[in-house]
Amino acid sequence: MIMEEDLKILKNIQKSRNWAYLTLKGSSGAVKSYTEFNDKSLRELLKEAEKEEIEGIRWKERKLKERLIKYRSYLYDNYLIKTAIVNLNRIKTIYRHFEIELHELPHISDKNANHATPIYYKDLPDHNLIKLSCDISGPLMTAIILFMSSSGSAKTETLNLTIKDFIKATQRYHHIENLPNENPKTILNKIINDLIPEKNIIPEFSIIRQKTNNPYKTYCSNEATKAIMNYLLTRTDNFNLNSKLFKTNTVYFHERFKEINEKLNIEKIDGKNRFRSHMLRKFHASNLSRSKKKDGRRQPGMKKEYVDALQGRGKLGTDKSYFFDDYEDLRDNYIEYLDRITIYSEDFDFKTKEFQELEEQMEKNLFEKDKVISNIAGENIKLKETIASAEELERRFDDEIKGIKEFQDTLLKEIRGK
């Protein structure tokens, strides 16, 4: 664990440089590694570097240069090259923050460095593996797996979603704009009551990508939505609308994925579990974008810019200022290619007892409603028949009165004529 004094230094840097939480977390890991390797605290290492600079020691003679070269070798020997470069750059950033002069380090060849084993499409979880994973999981993990595989959302964004985010995402189906001042569970149950009869719900989530602070919108499948509703009905905690949509934490999240790999005896890829959250993000991108053979013809996949938009990858350079996403168009494209990332067929069923009871109550309510409407319609028919009969009697009565009046007029004329 990083020393408290060193963490304080990093938090001061975070404040002045406006680091995101994940940047602080990554830098803390790099500092822990660097200080343990040198057997000195960060404060001691910074003071040493500053002292050398004040004393005018040339760069090639400085301990700082020697420390960085040795630490780089350690990183290249023990980590993948990408991780090694990132951690070394984090340490350099800290030195530069304190305006400590750094020159280029001697070139190092990456030929013998530890490179990640390439991942191919066949290594990704397929539809069947995702289905099996859901089948052996409880309501929470089933909802998470189906949401991540159909939305392409990363772990951080998924775990940061709130119940209110879900309510807003499904607004076009329940039409509740201003949330009433009621018990959160009552509000949620009302909304789920409205959503259950819907056949194809495609929510629109407004998310901020934590890694880049990029705002974007993404969607999830109908089956993921039903799984989320199913899970929410099992919650017994005292939640509010700002509570996390998925009641879990990072440790539990990783443990459940690890458990799925062990239960299904899934082979590892490059020493890592094949079935993990980031692979679901890759599944989403790859299956949407790859071409697909249908009716003997190969159909193109979704355009890369649409996939990037769905996963929150920001546009580069001036594109960010001049090219904006049309979210209705993005939604239409998502729906068009949704079958490629749909896991279950239309008759999928992973409903909990709570969901089934609510669904049965909904069907009962609809039956009673139809019965009342039918009775009212029957009474209306009878009423119309009664009104028609009364109108016919009135018409006959009017005709009889008219006939009597005409007879009276004729009789009076005859009397006057005599």
C-alpha cells in the first residue's frame, strides 16, 4: 500500500492538475511500484532530484537518470510493454510537475519486451458462452452481463449508473417526466408496471466516459432491459433514485466474473480470464461491425463511427467541433444491427418470482379492465337500443297527433261550408 505521505503528495497533484479518479489510482500504483523498487519514499526521491539540480550535477551523472533507467529495465522485464511505458510516463509526469529537469533516456529496444498475445475474434466470448454465463448467474449478474454485451459500456460506466439513469433512459416508454414525491420503491414499481407490457424496449442512456470525460449516448437490448427490471424487483435494500442501478462493488464484480470462468471451466487467454467485462465490450464492437453472411450474401456491418459513438470514443481534432452525432439516427442504426448482439431468442425466460407475480397481476388487471370495458360496451348497446325504441315511439306519436290535427281541420271546413 502507498505511504500516506506519498498519497498526500499525489492528491495535491490531482487537485492542481484536475486529474480524474482513475488517473490518481493509476499514478498511485506506479508510485507504489517505483518507491518500493528504490526503497525510498516519493518525498525522499523528489528531494534527492531537486538537490542534484541545485548542485548543478550534469544529467548524465545524476542518480535520477540512473534510477529511471534501472526502473525502466525492471518494468520491461516484469510487465507487458504497454504497462511498462504507461507506468514510466506516470513517474516522469510527477517529476515534471515539480519542475525537475528531465532529459531523454537512452534508447531501449522493444524486440525482447513482453508483448501481449494478440486477441482474435475466435477468442472473444460468443453468444452461447454469454448465454451459459447468464444461465448460471443470479439476477444481478445476468442484468450486468446482458447490459454490458448489448451496450458496449465499460466497467466504470456500468457500475456508475443510477436508478434515475435507468428511469430517464426508458422515459419514452413510461412517459413520466417529473418524478412524483413518493417512496422510491413505489415510483420504480409504477414505472416497471408501465414497462412490462412493452414488447421491445430500447433505452437511451446518457453517459460520461470517465476515462476521457466524453459525454455520449448508448442503448441496450430489450432482453437486457427486462433483465434489469427483473433484478430491480428482487432488491430489498433501502434504495433511493440516486442509488446505483447495480448494487455491487468492483471487488464483488470481479469475483463474480472469476466464478463464472471457474464454473464453466473457460480457458484463459494470455493468462487472463476469457470471460471478463472488457471482453464483453470487445464482443459488442466486433459483432456490430463485422460483416455477416445471410441468405447466401455477405451483409456489411455497422459503420465504425457508429460503433465508436455507442462506446463513447470521442472524435479527434476538429471533428469534435464540427461533427455531431444524430442520436435518433444512431438509435435506428443500433436497432437495425441489434440481432447481432442479442443473446436469447424471443422466448427467453429468466424471470424471478417477483417479476412473474407482477406480470401475472398486470395480466389480471388487464383482464378485469377488458371485462369492465366489455360490460360498459354491452350496456351502451342496450342503451342505444332503448333510445332508438323511444325515438320510434315519439315519431309514431307525432304522426298520430298530426293525423288528428288534419282530421280536425277538415271537419271544421265542412261545418263552415254548410
